[in-house]
Amino acid sequence: MAKKLPYFSKASLLLLIQLLAIQSGSFTNAERIPEISKSLKDLEESQKGQTVQGLREVKHYLNKYGYLNYEYSNNFEEDEFDEAMEIAIKAYQTFFHLKVTGKLDIDTIKQMSIPRCGVPDIMNGSVAQPQFSFIPGKPIWPFNKHNLTYAFVSSTGPNVNVHQMKAAGSYAFREWAKISNFTFELTGDVGNADLILGFHRGEHGDGLPFDGPGGHLAHALPPTNGRLHYDADENWTVGNTVSRNQIDLRGVSLHEIGHLLGLGHSQNESSIMYPSIKEGQKKRGLSSDDVDGLQSLYSSS
Ligand SMILES: [Zn+2]
Ligand SMILES: [Zn+2]
């Protein structure tokens, strides 16, 4: 005889099972990778030797962030999971401290869906560092150039106002000034500013197009270029409270200024130079890894 279920009717039990199935399922819409249009569900668990429609876009993603280089092959435009892709996925999993399977497993796909900086993790074939890293060639600002001026020039409006944008920038510059010989000064003389910060949307003229909400959040160029671009389509906030669907403009500014000064990405998750930042995640201040990185860059060159 079937046991009686005192608290649930059959219908509500069925609903509960369905809800649990949805929750324990692999993906939600929020875990979509903006840079990859294919349904992630279809790509999950794909591995070497398989051909799955959409793998081509994952290759583009891995290539964009420095993990995959197809200089001498036309496989870049194929949906085939080849050996180079497996090597790239292993390098990606190593960087983000995931289990190194070489497969497109759920943890790897979830990591790819976290918003991040557009600057590659690996540049010119350099090996990713366990801690801070430099931009290849170690570009730095000259030693007689430690007073840097900055200005804001945007081609489109973000969801934060000019005052909030300036407050976030000034906070982030102050943090870097505390641990270095640099001083940063806002200038109205845009033509002569050393650093230009601004919000842009989609393709904006530097070959590093933005991708709408999520995914690629911002990028900055190494010394002495001085350009820092934010994706105007993100749901930015400058507040002390960062809600679940918001991106922390102060934290991202801290990160991008690190690039302006010559730092690359760090695998150290507590470092401000770690490449990804979750929606709702708040990052404030520099870690010892960031401080060591900048001080080492400007003392050893
Ligand atoms: Zn970055
Ligand atoms: Zn740009």
C-alpha cells in the first residue's frame, strides 16, 4: 500500500519535483555567455574529436582571451573540437583553478559566463602567472612622468551620471596613488590628458567591440596609450551596495587602471587584477598581489 503523503497533494509534489529539476539543471538564462550565441546546453560536455555546432564561437572566445592561437590552421572557423582546442581549454581551466579536464564541462562553461575584462589573460604566448603579471615587453610610464592627468570622453551615455563616473574614477586613482609614486589629476584639457576614460557601445573604433550586457565589461591599454573604455550597456553602479544584477564600477575601474599602469592579469582570485567579476560582486582596495605587482614593475625596469 502506498504511504500517505500528509503535506503534499500529488499535484504539488509533482510541481516541487519539476522545480527541483529546473534548479538542479545545468543552465539558467543568466548563465548565457553573451559572446557565444549557441545554447550552452548543446555544448556541455563536448570534448576532443566531436563536432558540435557552436564550438566555433567557443574557439573565438578562447582566442580573444589569449588561450587559442590558430596561426597556421584554418580550423578556427570549424565546429570541430580539435587538439588545439583541448590544450586551450586546459590552459583556461588552469588559470581559473578549475578541474583540468580538457572538456567543455559545466564548471568551465559557468566560468565563461561570468562578466570579465576584455584584456587577454595570456598575451604573445606568455605563460599565465600564478600571481601578478606584466604586459609583454613590460611597457611602463617613464620615471619622470609620475604625475598623470586624466579626462573623461564618452561616445555614448552609460546608466550612471557624469558626477558618479568621476567619483568612481577618482576613488580608483586614489587607491593606486596610495601604493605608488603616481599622482592622478582630473584635467579639462582633454587634448593633453595622459589618460582618457569613457563609455562606449558595441564597435567603437579600436577593434575591441563591446557585446551588450554581461561578458566583456571594459578594457584598457598599456602605457603609454592611456585609453580606458567601459561598456555603456552594462548595468553599472557606483554605490556601496552592489545588487545582484549590477556591475561594480569602482571595482572595474581599479582593475582597468592596473592595465593603464602596465599590469596584466593575475590568477589570484583576491587580486584586483583577476580578470572576472560577478554581477553583484563588490571589490574594493588593492590586494598585496596588486601592490607587489606594481612595485615590482616600477622598481625592476
Ligand atoms: Zn583586465
Ligand atoms: Zn575600446
